Amino acid sequence: MKVSEFQRLIEDIYGDKDAARGTAGTYMWFAEEVGELSRALRRGDRSGLEGEFADVFAWLSTLASMHQIDLEKVAAAKYADGCPRCSSTPCACAEPTPAHGTAQGS
């Protein structure tokens, strides 16, 4: 399944509920799922990790859909040529300090 297909599937399953909840409420659910992923990473539980990664991806897809963002399109546009900062694969950027953002171009 392609990212765009997954995003449409999540829209079909949850779109009405997500629209009613709005961005703020949906973001809070997304943040909660990221917290659950963090706990699963600490525990190293493979089945827990798989489920939490899927949940985070679903909620991220929902947020993108709510704002008419095609995740597959924007991810390809930003990362198709390698690192957005140095254009290398693998990234050749020096590790950032906390005050200077992440290597992913923020």
C-alpha cells in the first residue's frame, strides 16, 4: 500500500469523526499516540512498537488530510534528492545543536 492509499483509507474510515473533532482535538490524540510510542520504544516490545508506529502514522495521516496535505507528495518533494540541507544521501550535515533544529531541515 502506498502512503497516499493509506491516507485515503484513514480518511474513509475516520474522516467524519476527525472533522467533527477538529485540529486541536485530533492533535491531542496524535500527541498521546506519540507518547505511547515513546513508552513502547523504552520497553523494546516488538508487537507494541508495531502497533504504536501504525497508530502514530494513522493520526499523522489524519492531521495531514484535515489540512489537504498529501503526505506522499510532500515527503517526496522534500526528501527525494536526499537531505534537504546538504542534498546528500546519506546526510553529510554536522549534528545540530538543540538551538539549531534537526538534521531533517527544520
